[in-house]
Amino acid sequence: MTLKTCRVLSRLMLVALAATCTAAVSQKAYWLFAAAILVGSLVLMALRRRTPEATADERDRQIAGTAASAALQAFAWIGLGAAAFLYAFQDRNPQFASIAGTLTVAAAALMILYELIEMYLRRYQYGKTGIFVAIASLLTIVTTLFALRLIAGEDDWMCQNGRWIMHGHPSIAAPAVPCPSAR
């Protein structure tokens, strides 16, 4: 398998993994979420092992690039894990869904920005850098803001004066736990 084929298959696998995880969380099938992450990780490792060029390419990275990549991936995995946990307990506190959505969008935006910068560096390493980085950053910021607006807590329960007050048209019932300001 060539390096290009490996990269295409890896990206397709990541898209399928993201869709599966999103569907699993929305259906509250957290076992499917965990299974998809495990299977996806194993498939990606198998793809890299079958591609000698991918291994050689990874060995050629500088230490700083490897550390940055690992930090971004760790943030994405930890953020998605925390988001799944928060989604699981959103019936206890409606704010958990907003926090989980924000974590998910932040992880996705960070990975998209990383991919755009990596793509730029592979293609235009010795050319004009300013315009591409500016466009990629602006696109990432606009996409992130749009996604945050979509998941913002417009339809939620808010604690006011010791009572849960409906804000918009929430899809879930009022929290069963007492309002935090009711002391």
C-alpha cells in the first residue's frame, strides 16, 4: 500500500469513526462509542503497519512535531471521552450537554486546524506562508463559531431564584436535582 493510499484510507476511517461516535452518543449507546474508538484505533494502527513509507515518514518527523501531534491527539481523545461522560449525565444537569458539545467542537476544530497546517507545510514548505495560514485560521475560527452557535444552550433549563426556569424549548424534562442556588 502506498503512503497516499494509507492517508486517504485513514481520513475516510476518521470520518466514519466520527459519524459512528456521534450517532452512538445521540442514541445513548455508550458501549458502541467505546467499541468504535477501539476498532478505529486498531484499524488505523494496522493501516500504518502495512505501509512502510508511513513508518519511515513518521520516523523522519522532528521531536517537536511528534510532541505537538501527540498533544493534539491526546486533547482530542480526552476531550471526546469527557464529552461522552458529560452526555451520559446530561439528565442530571442540562449544562453538561453544552459543555460536552463545546468540548467536541473544540477537539474537532483543533484537529481540522492541525490537518490544514500540516497540509500546507507538506505542499508549500518553501513558499509564501502568510496567506494560506491566514485563510486556514479564519476558516477554522468561522467553522468553530458556527458550530458553537448550533450547540449553544438556547433550549435549556436555567437556575433562577432557586427554581429551574425553561429557556426556549428544551427537549428534556427539568433536572431532578435541586437548583444549585436553592440553599
